[in-house]
Amino acid sequence: MTRNAEWPTRFEDHEYPQVIPEPDDIVRGAPAPWSHLSDAERGGFSLDLVVERLRASGRTFDAAPMPSDPAEMIAVADAHHQPITRKAAVLVALFEEDGETQVILTRRSFELRNHRGEIALPGGRCEDGETQVEAALREAHEEVGVDPALVEPVAWLSPIVTFASGSAIWPVVGLLAGRPTMVAEPSEVERVFTVALRELVGDGAFIEERWRRELPRPGIDADGYFPIYFYRVPGDVIWGATARVLTELLCIAAGVQWPDERRLWA
């Protein structure tokens, strides 16, 4: 496979330490779902507005329960259905500052075995007998020192499934009254930082690519490509599962349709 010559290196002017395991075959994807919005419409994302739109989308706990077994597993026709045996949760921790909602992110330690150096939401595996909400709060406390007592879990975002291994990640949205004290646990987290939702929907922040690998996977289009999202943030690049979770959140906050909402994300 050969990289599309019309799609140049897109991060050549952007510094970031992680290694992105990209395939040879990459083509340009769609523009940002919010690209048609005016500058004014891409700001003013107060915490009240974000929660209001999460509720309108049916994703707050008072509107609908969090999915207990991701529907994507049932829809995967070209893989054996595996029971969800490996459960994990991440905390989408939000707080407001200067009228704009901020989200807490981490850069994973380069000493970790998997996903080293990648930007992630605080989170990890659910322990026996632990709910996804409990796991997300515990992991955020262990990784970045956010006190669970200060977090109000209010909503959920779509689970992410790994179809072959029977594992899934549940994103839990939690609210904070203000910027919390954050201390990175060095064995797991190299850096903890925040970014405003307004920055993520700004011009030049979002990039969609279409990737194709030799081994087909669920969710590909007629030409064998599947979407990968990226966000350029100061000093780093957000991609993969974290970018997928943020894209769903941003589409809801901005009041726009998420074009890939019904796509298999296995």
C-alpha cells in the first residue's frame, strides 16, 4: 500500500513526543463536523450548556441509564461475539473557567507497556464488583489526584468496544465546581493538563483521516477505509479512542450531528 501523495505529513510543524502507528495507506477525511459553525457558535460552552445538551441527547443518568453491554458487539458480523469480560472506564472530568468548559487530559507514562506516551482521559480497568462510575472516579484519583468527593457523575458517552478481545471502555462524564488540584502519579502519568472545548473546535485543531490496513476490520467503508480523528493541542496530539470520545462530546456540546455516530468502532 502507498500513502496518498495528495495527503502530506500533517503534523510536520507540530511538536509531540508520541509515536503514532500509522499505516501506509492514509487519505484525507471529512472536515470537522462543526466546520460550518461561525466563530461565535464555537464558543460559550458553559458547563450548564454542555449538561443541557447532554441531557437533550439522552446521555445524562436522569434521562437514560448507561449502556451495560455495548450494542456494537451484536452488530459485528465478521467476528465471533465475545462476552464483555474486560471492563474499563474513563472519566471525562469537566469544569468551567472564564465561561468555557475545560476537560482534564493526561499523557501516559513512557514506561507503560501499552499506549505509552499517548494522550488519554484518566481511567483504567474496573475491579471486581466495581461499577463503571466507581472505576472512573477511583482511577482519576489514583492517576491525577482528583478527589472523588468533588466529582458529580452526570452523564455517559458511547462505550468503545474491542470486538476480538471482548473488552470495552465506558466514558463517564463528571462535573467539578472548579479547577481541581491535580498531581500526576509518575508511574502511570507523565503529564496532566486541561484544554477548553472551545480550543478543540477551533480552526486547525481537528483532523480526520481515513486509514486502510491489509487486515479488514468492522466499520470500514466500501473502499476499505475507516476514520481516525486527531486534535492538535499545544505540545501534543490527541488521537485514537480519546479523540473518538472527545468528538462525540464536542458534537453534542456544539449541537451538531456526529456523522460517524452509527459506525462500528470495534
